[in-house]
Amino acid sequence: QKQMGLKDYYKNYFPIGVAVSAHNVLSSDTTFILQQFNSLTPENAMKMGPIHPKENEYNFKEADAIVNFAQRHHLKVRGHNLCWHEQTPDWIFKDANGGLVSKEVLLERLKQHIFTVVNRYKGKIYAWDVVNEAVDDDSTRLLRNSLWYQICGIDFIVKAFEYAHEADPNAILFYNDYNTERPEKRARVLQLMQQLKALKVPVMGIGLQGHWSIYEPTQTDLQQTIQSFAALGLQVQITELDVSIYPWEKKLRPKTEKDIDAYTPELEHKQDEQYKMVFKVFRANKQKITGVTFWNLTDRTTWLDNYPVPGRKNYPLLFDANYQPKKAYWDVVNFKQ
Ligand code: G3I
């Protein structure tokens, strides 16, 4: 009998995805991936920097490898992402003299980029993170003061969605961001979504990244977040889930805990409780949630190793460094159907 995986336990709820590199899908990780997941997100391969390093040069190799693997095995793919302030190549903002380009030129380049990438994977990528992390963390302004914003104002967001929709009218288009459960940031992301809706921008979903910790979010904040975005008519996906054993904010750390801590049974227990809670909320909202994706495969390697504290290991996923399910895994899958 075939062993069940996350995707099987959750088949009546939503697809369960994972962020991957091309290396993951070309290595012995494939057995594990195919057993547990039915959706993939390229962790880095489709970002503008890696995929479009120069104006007339695209590098599709890694992105193609991921999409081809998904096609062969009937996995869904979420595209990530079309417009962001990080991992963006320098050339896109620069004119021939090294100065900044005009808004018209930048939007034209954005259009070419989006048309080329979206068109290449049309019919193979069902959802795109069109704009990533455009809302500021600081409450004094709505939008992050990136070069995109400095040159285009809010129009880079409006246009990115319009271009993506034109390139693939069937793709589900997401705005994706982090800390969306914190009431202050949530309010600002909601404000942006309302503005886009009022402008008839084809934004169809909200990606809650879900880079959480054993300290946050609370059940109430999570529930309220899912509900308030769904109330705007957006489908909700958890796009980059992990549960750090360290707090994101120093002030959330109890005095007894150190900056760098061993993965003690107590921390693992708290993490287990947090995973149980968030999946309970996801299941209760299955009408609103159309996907849950983990950010990396196992605790062997995660983007949280050394981030934001160099030299610090983290253990944020449901599988240990030997690809074995942790207790939290069993608590997430053993629920009453
Ligand atoms: O590919 C180069 C390699 O050639 C070079 O030798 C090496 C040396 O540092 O760097 C490699 O690039 C790294 C890349 O990951 C691939 O491993 C970059 O330095 C590194 O900055 C990059 O980090 C990624 C990060 O986004 C970039 O900001 C993480 O892997 C990726 O997990 C992370 O993902 C983001 C989401 O896209 C958006 N939400 C937040 C999330 C976590 O930051």
C-alpha cells in the first residue's frame, strides 16, 4: 500500500505545495516531493534577477526544469514572482548613461518581461504572484519606497496585474506579502487591495506568506486576516509557510530564551501547537483557502538558516533533517475528516 502524504490527507481541503529549486527536482528529493506535495513554487528560479539578468537575455533553464517536472507528474505550479524590489536586476531601472529610466520606459520593460515569462508558461502555471511585498512595513506610508515606486508610483502594481492578465487571462493573479496577520500591516494591505479593486485591477487572490513563528500569529489574528481578505472577494493562499522557533521581533522573546537556542523539546512542543492551530484554522476556512505552500522541504536546509542571525540554525518545517515527519506532521494530518 502506498504511504499517504500531506497532499492525500488534505485532498478534500486544498493542494499542499512546496518551494523548490531546480536542484530539488533533478535529485533524489523527487521521491519525497511526489509523496508529500501536489503543487510547486520555484523558490528563486522565476524571479526577475535569475530569469531575466540582462535586457535581451533570459535564463529559463531552472524554471523550465521545475515546470517540466511538474507537468510530467501532474503537479500544480504557482509562479513566483513577476515584480518585486529584491532579486531584481539593476539594468531594468537604468538608462544607457546609468541614470534612472522614465516611468514610460520602466513600464514598457515590465510589460515585456511579464509578457515573455507568463506567455512561456501559459497553461502550465495556474497562479502567479504578480506583485510581491509592495506594502511598507512602516505605518507612515502605504507603499514601500522602492525604485518601482519612486519611478512609477502605484502604477507599477496596476500595470503588472493588467499585463499579466492580458498575457494569460486564465491565470489566477495574486498579491503576495508577509506579516499580513499583524493588525497594522494587515490594514495597509487591505487598503491597497481595496484601492486596486476600485481601479478594477484584475487582482484575484491574496498570498499570505506565512513566515510565522511559535509566537505569532494568534488564532484570532489569523482568522480575522483570512476573513477580511476573503470579504473583498479574494481567494486566499498561504504561500510560504514555515514556523520559526525564534521570534521575529526581539521583544516577543521571553527573557529565559537565548538568541541562538538548541531545538529543545519545549520549543518543539510550542511549534507543534502552533502548526496544529494554524492548520485547524485553515481547515475551518477551506471555502476561502485554495492552497497552502511550505517554503522549503525539510529542516535540513531552509532559508531561515543564518537568517536574520548569522550562524543560527532553524527548524521551521514539518520534516526533520533526515526527511522524517516530526510530531507536528502527525498532529497536522491526524484530524477528524
Ligand atoms: O544563486 C546564487 C549563487 O550563484 C551564489 O553563489 C550564492 C552566494 O550567496 O548566492 C546565490 O543566490 C542566493 C539565492 O537565494 C539562491 O540560493 C542569494 O544570495 C540569496 O539572497 C537568495 O535568497 C532567497 C531570498 O528569497 C532572496 O531575497 C531565498 O533563497 C528565498 O527563499 C527567499 O524567498 C523569499 C520569497 O521570494 C519572498 N518572500 C520572502 C522569502 C524569504 O526571504
